[in-house]
Amino acid sequence: MAILLVVIFHAFPSLLTGGYVGVDVFFVISGFLITSLITKNIKDGSFSFGEFYGGRIKRLFPALILVLVSCYAAGWFTLYATEYAQLNKHILASSLFVLNLVLWFESGYFDTSSLTKPLLHLWSLGIEEKFYITWPLILFFSYGRKYFIWLLVGLFGISFGFNLVAVKFFPVMEFYFPLSRFWEIFLGAILALRLESHNDHLKEFLEKNKNYLSCFGLGCILTAVAILDENSSFPGWWALLPTLGTALLISAQGSWIHQKVLSNKPIVWVGLISYPLYLWHWPLLSFYSIISAGERDDLVVLLLVGAAFLLAWLTYRYWERLFRYRGNWAVWVLLTSMVIVGSAGYSAYVRNGLDFRHKGVLDIHGGRPTHLDTRCQQLFNQFTPSFCRISKNTGPIEVIIIGDSIAHNDFPGISESVQLKDINVAMVGWAGQQPLIKTNQETGFNENNTQAMNDLIAQVGEDKNIKTVVIAFNQTNISDELLAQLTRTINYLKDKNKSLIFVLAPPPLSFDPLSCVGMPPFRPIVNKDCIQTTSDIPRAYFQQRDELMKVLSENKVEVFDTFPMICEEKKCEIRTDKGLRYRTERYLTTEG
């Protein structure tokens, strides 16, 4: 039943505004089942940590790996680089069962952006796995001791108390943080321990009132589903409705509701596929929302829900069973597979969402700059730069652009503008490394690149053929230290009789420029206007420009400002008749 509440809420939120409490219902059930299993094995002397954790791996990993791989593949064909990078960050986090913590730092569960996160729902696995890791240890060393029940009540109280404080002061953290959710699982654990006790009065009470208890428990759950919505302060006190309702429903075993409703064959079948159904349903709905740009057709949503049921059954019937009852080899195969999946996610994340996938689209709509030229590499081989371009294969270099990756924005235009004058232009630099002279105490995050940049600037200063130096770097996080480094670099190059030009970075976009042209065959054009309003440009961009302009003006450095080339008073044209001006939110196409 819990999974049905969640699926209906995600597919048709207006039908069950509080359907998200299905996850809380599941937490209670999970705590009850796991505790019952562990205590039974402890009592008969058969408990083994290896078998327990191996069993959890064989239960949870197969379907999860399949869904993560499927999302990786689906994202390859449908997501832009920034979206694909985020998806793969979530794949990595899901493989480590820490997605709940990652999402905590990103946004809230009910944000509009949540629709574009195909793995958002896996936050609950992060909560559950942390319980699976710690709870068996606590049970094994404390079960049966006099203080055990007080320990359990204390843990429940700490978690529930934290939940009440966090829901008021830290609502996003409250939703994702394990400590604010553990009390729900502990509630199931306490119930399991009470039901296994030899308390005849309790057993007699439950047997006598089982129908009343089950009806009241189900009523609590349905009331929560009906009256709660995304604006409710949840979990908080409200979470007691579905969780206590679930506890009452579990305790009333053998009731009419158990026999006639929960033991009904369709409900039992849904229970069997509940885990893979939970994994499959949200990625299908999320990718549909992404591809359709938020436009929804209820019939399509209904078909996707049906597809989720089909995939869940196929996963349960033909995939999960391959591993569930196998030996230790299955555990190692699954662990290795999960490491591979997580590594693939990490690789795609740190490689900017594998933006080479857009090369064909960008070649058509504005062009994508080349990173390295053979002759440039030969000339600057001793520095091993990340990128190195040169406009002519013969003749000395007269103009050089030094910078971080933002320098890619400037090379095509500058080299083309001086072509008729037969001037040779080079561009050399490293990603994330400003072209500034730094001391040993200012090396930054990459000491080798910092020293290489210092050496490059020194060589540029001594090269008599180079007349003009163009400086370009990403103008974020402008600090007093950076401005001092800029002044130091300007003074050095001026002392070497170099003409200096500083290129101010173009304004960052608030959307992915590829949304203006789509990504065939699956991603349509969703941003037909393709306009960046100046009001959407972060204020920090203008503040940092002003700080740089002040220093550049004081040092009488010529400035090339890209802003008026792209933007008017109220808007910036991102697309022209010749193609896109931007290839990402910060970087320009060759046309740009």
C-alpha cells in the first residue's frame, strides 16, 4: 500500500496531496521487519553480520544497479551537459547511498527543479542504508540487556526531538537528514520488540481489539494522505499520523483488513514488486517532464505508470531472482558492479557532463572551439598547458592570450580580426588557473599549474616578438588577494613594454543555451525566445566587474567589454542568424 501512495502522488499529486507519507509508512515497516529478523536470529544463535549485510546487498543492489545504468543511458541521449553532470553526481551519490545528503545541499524536495532530477526519490535509500549499517551493531551488542529498552527509547526520543526542532528551523535539512527520520524506523523496531515479548495482557488486548486498531490505523494513514500537502510542516508532529497508523495496522495482525484487503492477491503482488516499482516510477516521470519541457499529458503519465509496473515485474521476475538466493559470489559481483557504476558517474560528473555529446549540435549552431594545435603545443611544450591555440603555422607570435578556460571565448574573434594584418596570435593557459603572478604562499588549488603560469608569464615578458598580451579569466570570487595579483602582473608586463588588453567575461546565462536548439532526436527546442534578461544576471557579476574595472582603470589598462556586444539595456541576444553565441552558461561558441 505504501508504494501505491507514493506512485499516485508523484504521477497525479492533486489526487493524493499527502501521498508522500507512503515513504514514512515504509520506514516503519522496514524497522519492524529488520528488527524482527535480526532478533530472531540472535535468539537462535544464527545471526551473522556477513550474512545480514550480504543479504541486504543481494536484496537492494540488483534493481538499483539496473535503474542507475538505465538512467545513465537515458541521460546520454536526452540531457544537456549541466543536467547530465548533475545526474551523474546523483548516480555517484546513489551508489554510495548518500544522495539524501547531496540533495540536502541542493534544494527542497518540492522545488520545481525536483522534476528534473530523475534520481530524487533515492534519498530514502540513503536514510534506510544508514539504519541498516548501525542498527544491527546496536542490536547485537545490546539486545537482551537490562538497559536495552531504555537505549531504544532514548534513541527514539533524540531523533524525534531533533525532528521537531529541525522542521521549524531547518526544513530542507529536516526532510533529508537521517537523524530526523530514524525515529520512524525506531518506531517499527520498538513495535517488533513489544510484539515478540511474552506479555499475555498485551497479546489479549491486541487480539480482542485487532479490528478496531487496524481500522483506526488505516484511518490515520488515509487522513494524513488527505489533509497534508507540500506546504505542510513535515515531518514534524504531522508525521505521527501515518507512522502511528502504520504501527497500529501492523500490531493488529489477523484483523479483517489484513485478511480481506492487505492479503488480497493484487495487493500482495504489488508488495512483491514494491521495491523495483519505487525505483522505476520516478525516473520515467522525471525524464518525461524533462523531454516535454514541463508540459504534461495525463494519458502519457498514466501509460508511464503502467510501464513502471511492467518494468518492476520484469525486474523482480527475471533480474532480482538471479542474485537473491545465490552464494557469496553474488555479493562480490554486485559490489564490483556498484563500484563500476559509481565510477562511471564520477567520471561523467568531473568531465562536465560529457559535453562532447553536443559536438554535432554545436558544430551546426555556432561551433565549438578546438583545445589544442600541434604547432602551439610544440612551441609551449615545456609548460604542458591544458589548451594551446595558434592562428598561423609560421612566423613569430606577436599577440598572446593568456588565461583560464574563459580565454577560449576570445581566441576565435581576436585571431580573425588580425588576420588581414598578417599577425600571429596564440592562446595558452590552464583550466581554473588565472593568468596572474603568484607567490609561493598563493599557489591555489594546483601548485604545478600555478608555477607553470608564472614561468609562462616570465617567458612572455622576455619574448621581444610579443607586443600585445591579452588577459582573460573567469571573473568569479574576486578578492583583494586576486586584485593584488592582477596589479602585480600588470606592472611586470608593463615593465617589459607590453601592450595590455583585459577582456571582461561575458554575462553568465540562467539557462542552458542548447535549450534554444534542442538535442535531436529526443530533446525538442524548449526555449524558443532564447533571450537572457539583464535582470536575471546575478548582481555579483556586475559587482565583480566594477571591482576589476577600478583596478584596470587605475593601472591604465585597455579594456574590451563583451557585455555591450551581447546585451542591450534589458536583454541579451543569445542566438543570431548565424547560430548560438553561447555553448554553455559561461562559454561562447566560435560564432560568439
